[in-house]
Amino acid sequence: MLTQFKQFIADVREARIPSWLFWLIVISASIGFLDAGYLSIQHAMSGLGGGGVNCVVGASGSCNIVLDSIYARVAGIPLAYIGLLYYTTILVLIVHMRFKRNVHVWWVLRGIIVCGFIASVYFVYLQLVVLRTICPYCMLSALASATMFAGVVSHHMKKQLK
């Protein structure tokens, strides 16, 4: 028990992130960033008279149904913009963690990832149950969030089993 506590304190001081988790978060957040960036650009262009989002084959129209719904904004801000901020924040914090190993940043990063995952679950629920249509871009973002969440939980569970 005392050994585990000493290891916990050592890990907290160093705020170690294994290489696999670092790259998992970087790759997932990069995919999410590109996805949210594309949707943000499309949203901005549609406000300037451009068309809607071009869905992938087999999902014709469903993207615009989801993205034009009342659930696609929080306090008047499009979710695509919020997603872009979310993934940008994660990328900045994980790179900072790689070089500074700050335990407080690690706690914030994990909290943001958990909140993003919970939000993604809610938005997938809205698509499947309320809107009854799926936006592939939104699902890609949810997958990126779920992957980061699974990595953080897996890392936590591995540390608990040691």
C-alpha cells in the first residue's frame, strides 16, 4: 500500500504520459480538428450564400438535417466551432504535457476529454433517437472523442492494476 502511494506521488510529480497515449490523443484530436474545421468552414460558407455540407455517399441530406437542427447550436454558437475549439485545446494541452509534464495540465486535459466524451454521447443520442438521422462527420467526431476517452480510461485502469 505504501509502495503504491509512493508510486502515485512520483507519477503525479512527473505527470507521465505513455507514448502510446500521447500519440493516440494527438492522432484522434487531429482527426477531430480536421473534421470540425471542415464543418466550421462549410458553416461559414453557407452563411455567405454557399451550399450545405456535402455528405459522403449513402448519407445524402442527413448531414444538413443534423447540422441545421435546433440541436446544432449551443447558446447560438454552432457546434462545429465549439468542436474546433475543443480539439485545438486538446492538441495544445497534450503537446504542452509532452514537454512540461505539468500534473495540473494533465488533470485539465483529462477533464476536457471526459466532458467531450459525455457531450458526444448526448449528441449521438440526439441523432439516433430524436432526429433519426446520422451525420457521418458528427459520428467521426464522436469516434475521435470516444477513442481519446478510451485511451485515458485504459491508462487509468492500467495504473490502478499495478
